[in-house]
Amino acid sequence: MSPKAEDRRLQLIESKRATIIHAALGLFSRFGLHGTSLEQVASSANVSKTNVLYYFASKEDLYVHVMQHLLDIWLSPLRGFNVEQDPIEAIGNYIRVKLELSRDHPAESRLFCMEIMQGAPLIKDQLEQPLRDLVAAKVTVIQAWIDSGKLAKIDPYHLIFSLWSTTQHYADFSTQVQAVTGKTLDDSVFFEEVLGNLKGLILDGIRPRY
């Protein structure tokens, strides 16, 4: 097989896998792992069940790949933190990006929330190693900001947890938010209102106290 033909074959494989993962995400986020069948995934992805099993060994294997995809999406903004940045600017930008993810990928956030609430039985390894390592690395960055006097003396872990919980609330509990306010993050005015308030609450709380 020529290199070009091999590239096309690999692109086709990745495209098919991505289509199946996207279809599975929509179903898992609505019905959970046990409420979703491979037949439903296959139908949603417009492929055969045999085709799904060609790319993924089982429904559980597909679910794990979906969750890994979610982790990549949700953690990518955190990876950008570095000591050279201005922390207030970096964290302010992080809040915006996380809120945009809650607006644009609510199904992903709700599925991740559902998995965590169930004890994360299928992705515990991902949480206990790659996630822990990433958070530990960014805690070191935040602590360096604190030690240099650029942030107030706060616990970096609790700052990260607060950033996650406040921004993802608008995806995980969007029904509640809409019931109370009549609005969602799809409303650009409401989005900016939420962003401004979260920045005020968080950034004013972590600025250096002289």
C-alpha cells in the first residue's frame, strides 16, 4: 500500500471512530452506560453493530474511550497554565474557556458528572494517574504564583476545584439554572453576565492582599 493510500485509510479509521464516539456520547449522556445499547449507538452513527465492535471491543470499551475524549476536552485549558503567565489574566481566561465549554459541550459535562457521582468505576485509573499528575503539576504553578506574591495565600487544590464546580454548574445543572432564571448560556447577554460574576467572585478572592 502506498503512503498516500495508508494515510487515507488511517484518516477513514479516525473519522469513523470519531463518528461512533460522538454518537455514543449523545446516548450515554442521556441514558447512561447501562441504559444505552450498542444497537442504539450503531443506529445513531449510521453504521452496523459489527462495525462498532470492529473499532471498540465492547460497550464498556467504547464508554471508556468516550470518557477519555471528555477528559481531553475538559482538561486541555488547564494544561496551558505556566509560571510565566500573569495569574489573574490566566485564571480569568480559564474561567471564560471553561464557561464556553459548558455552553458548547453540555452533554460532555453532564456525562462526566454522572460518571463521577457513580464512583467512576470505569475511569478510576484515568483519575488516579493522568488527572492527578496534571493537577499536581498545575498546583505547583499556582503555588509558585502565590510564593511570588502574585496571588493570595490560598490552597491551589481548592482553587482548581472551585473553578471546575462554578463553571461546570451551568452545564450539569442547566435545567435548574433555566428554571430559576429563564435563561441559558446560549443567551449571549446571560453568558457575559455569568462570566462577569464568576470572574468577580473568584478573581477578587485570589488577588494579593496587602
